[in-house]
Amino acid sequence: MWYTPEEVRALTPVRNSVENLAKADLRDVFLCHAWDDRQGAAKELHDLLESRGVSVWFSEKDVGLGMPLLRAIDKGLANSRVGIVLVTPALLRRLPAEGIADKELSALLARERLVPIVHETTYEALREVSPLLGSRSGLNTAEEPMADVAAKIAELVAL
């Protein structure tokens, strides 16, 4: 796997956090996504990560019937080593409404373990909606396929 110098600078602090949390029994990643993407791009990313041995907190499989959604998300956030935010046009539309994805993003921004993944949009569009998230370096599916992005995340969280 080849990384740009910018990716190395952005991902090294996240990797250091992963190594520090290695002894805890946590999920590898928490996948923050827009509700509209749950059966599309978010499911694709989830499946690619799990096929590489990454344990993923994903609302579609981790919130059972009758479970309080916000409490389940809160536990998922607390019990994950790294947060990844799948930034899509749907997420950019939903963030201003301050729904669940916005709450997840707020919690993830408070940690040094956050990697944005820009998919079918741009960092410029992201910065218009969330300057804080847009200021974080991450990965972009316009530059490499989703499978390669998943491979980089898997390598990042491998213990």
C-alpha cells in the first residue's frame, strides 16, 4: 500500500491512538454515515472493512429492534478505537438539520481518532457544511477506489 506524505501526516496520530487503545476490548471503527447511505455506500464500506478483518460498529447491524437508538450510538462511540465519517452528498444535506449524524460527528470531532472519507463529493463542499471536519485530512474515493480506502483503514487499525 502506498501513502502520500499528507496521508502519513494525517493518519499517524490516529495510528498512535489505535496502538494506545490496543489492550482494551473495543471495536476497531465506528462508521458515521447518513441514513440515506445505509444500504449503499456505507454498507459497501462496512462490508469491505469486515472482509479485511476490521470490526465495525454499524447502526444497521448493531442497533436491534426496540433498542434506544441514541444510547446504542453512544455506547458504540465509547467502545470504538477510531471513528470514520463517510462524507457523501446525503451526509452534507443532513448535517445542517442537526440530526443523529450531526450528533455522532460532534462526538467524533472531540477525539483525535477521526478519519473522514469523502465519497462522491469534495472537500470544498464539506468545508462549506463543516469547516472542522473539512480541516481534517482523510481519504477520498475520487482518488482511489473504495476497496483501497478500506485497505488503508484496515491497515491503520491493525494490531
